[in-house]
Amino acid sequence: MKPSVCLLTAYDSVQQPLATFTVPRMQSFAEAHGYEHRFTHGDHWKRPRGWLKIEVIRAALEDDFDFVLWMDVDAVMLRNDVDIRTAMVDGAHLHMAWHGPETSEIMAADFVPHFNSGVMLVRVNDWSRAFFKQIWETGQLRHPWFDQATILHVLGYDGCLGLGPDRPDEPNRSRLARLDTAWNSIPGLATAPDPIVHHYAGISNPATRLKMIEVDAMTAPLREQMSPQLRQAFARQFSLWREDAAMRDWVTGERDSALAELQALAAERQGYLAERHGYLAERAGYLAERDRYLAERDDARAQLAAVRSSTSWRLTAPLRWSKRLFQSR
């Protein structure tokens, strides 16, 4: 009797557009091989989105399955002709794909080899329950890989995380086996020749990721009937498309950054001009006030000059002189 398998994925409303294309392919795969499937959608998780899988896997490990197969919601099942049970390693309780030059075609210059948690085959037993409990209790590390960073740390793979040297004597490692990279091939990053699953990890632009997943998922049924050579050619093309999209996104990002800087400079210039206009207006007000004062002064002088040149002023001059003489005594 074949071991029982439960195929899991989980997603929230932000990831719903991805699930529209990937979940039907997962369901078709599960039904083709007689797996149970659980596709969990919700927004009320105990931790941020990066930890959905740990919460869901821990719940499934409490049920009556032999294995749990986790797939990230951004993973596209490309074909149904291979049973995950053929990848099981005797004595291994956790199967994950190793992305490194010895198992994958690495297409990124700065790529750091590591185990990827986007697709995991987990044996249901006491060890796996304890392992994922330890992952949960360890919690988030200071690293952008979320749960994957914690999994690697608990397995003793600290080097790829920049957390110090690896710990090869970590006891949990004895239960780990490498899953063929065909089950977790990342286009344009770490690829397998004839992939079973395309995992769209590491794409920063959500729109780009959604477009690539849409095209991949919609055309997968057609490519599934092709020869391995043609499937390999199409897989290669998807990697090239991702590279082109990544370069376009980078250029667009640089352009948007430059435009943002220009807009900031323009806003700063507008602020400076407004301040200058305020200063000029203030100066103009001061000059107008000065001109009014000068005009009033000149008018007063003119009036005084007119008085002093008048006949009455001349006639009353003796009186003024007498008054000053009297005051001086």
C-alpha cells in the first residue's frame, strides 16, 4: 500500500491572484496521484505571511497522513507524470531541494547555495512534529528569508544566512534529504533541466511575478504533452523571460528612483523660490513703507518751507525773536 500524502498550500488575500493560477494545477496533480489536498485561504494568521506554511504544516502533522507535501502558492505544477512518492528517501523525515551548482544551473552571479523551503516533503512522525515546533518557537531571525531562514538555522546552515559558520554536527541534519531540484526549480535563478515545479521565488515586483505565473500555469497543460527536450527548451525560455523582466524591473526602479529624486529637488526648488518670493515681497513692503515715509517727510519739509516763505511768517518774525529773547533771560 502506498504511503498517504496530503498536498498543502496556504495564502491570504494579497496572494489570492497567484492562487487563481497555481491552485488548480496543484489540485490536478493531487487528484492524479490520489493525494488529499488542503488549500487554505484566510487573513487571520497568528504571524505574518512568511510564516503561513509553518502554521499549516504543524496542523497537518497532527492528522493521519504518512507524508505532507508543502508547496508555496507561487509554485506552478508543470506536469502530473511523476509521483512525489518516488522522491522519498528511506530514513529521511524532511526532503528539501538544495539550490547549488552541483544540483542546479545557477543563473545569478551573487547566488548563495542553500536549501529552499518552497517545496517540502515531510514525513509525519514525532521528529517532524518536534522539528516544526522548534521552528515556530525559535521564531523570526534577523533575515529576509522568514521561515526559511529559521529552518536553515535549526538545521545548522548558518553560513548561507550570514549568521556564522555552519554547524555540521546539528542532530536535525541526520533526518534531512535532498529533494530533486526538478521539484523546486526557480526560473532564472536556480533551475533544473526538465522541471516538475516552477517556483517563482525572489521576484520583487508582484506584477511581474503574477504575469509569469499566469503564462506558465496557462500553458503548462500544453507543454506537459511535449517531449522532455521541448519541455527543457521552454523551461530555459522562462528563465530568460525572468532575466529580461528582472532587468526591466531594475531599469524601471532606477528610473523611478531618479524621477523621485528629481521631484524632490523640484519640490525643494519650489520651496526655495517660494521663500525667495516671500523675502522679495517683504522687501517690497519695506521699500514701499520707506517711500511713504520719505514722501511724508518731503511733504512736511515742503509745507514748512512754504510757511517760512509766507508773508505772515515774515511779519511775525519780531514777535518770535522777542519771545526767544525773553525766554533766554
